[in-house]
Amino acid sequence: MLRITAEPVDSEVSRMLLSEYFDARAASFPSRTYTRSSPDAAMFTAPAGVFVVAADEDHPVGCGGIRRLLAQDDATRYEVKHLYLRPETRGRGWGRALMEDLERRARAFGADELVLDTHHTLDAAAGLYAATGFSAIPAYNDNPNATRWYGKTLS
């Protein structure tokens, strides 16, 4: 059974999962120039954001977070970051469960909108985002790893 709990982004389990995430992204990135960035703990601490760890029984299997961005047009906007599931757990609906949990938490923070960026080679991720109500939007940042941007209105 999947359990999703808030966890400091700089905890041991979070760092382990983020390391796996960054290693997987770097290994599969087309140009091999994937840019890593260490998450700032303050950005993933309420009410600025939250980081969560998904576990099957007591075994960590994935993670993700949301962080508040600067307001745009008086809207409260949060960004989904570092969504990751270990490869052997994919196809079980746990990505959707992570996204739904993060959306619920964003709503609790008063978010009007959720946004995210991704790379066009991540087809499964794009399918998950579409299935959870995200649609393509114009670029909202200059992330060198991103080629696609998505948003979802929550209010």
C-alpha cells in the first residue's frame, strides 16, 4: 500500500531519492548536459512549499514537491518539482497518486494554479500530466533542462 508523507527535502531519505532522480535524468538526457540543482530546504517548507516521500510498506519508492513561485496576475502559483518514482514501481498509478497529493497540498496552501516544466523526451511524464488535468502553457522560466511547460488552474 502506498503511503505519502511530508519529509524535509534535506532528510536522508529525500536526498537518496533525489540523487536517484538526478542520476536517472542525467543518464537519459539527450545532450548529456543535464544541469543539477540542489533543492533549497526553505522553498519546500510550509507555507512556501512541501516535499513528500512515497513509500510502499516501509520502502521509499518516490518523491516530489511543490514550491510557491512569485505571483502572476495576482494568482497564487505553485510549481511541481522533482517528481520521481523508482522504475520498478511505475505503471501502478502511483505517479497519479503523487500528483493528486501534491495538488491537494497546493490547494491547502491557497494555490490558484499549479505549473511544471519537463523535457520533451519524458513521454510517460507528459501522459501523466495530461491525465491529471495539465495542459501546455508558455514558458514561465528559463530552466535549461526544460522544453515543455504545463499548467493547471485550481480555483
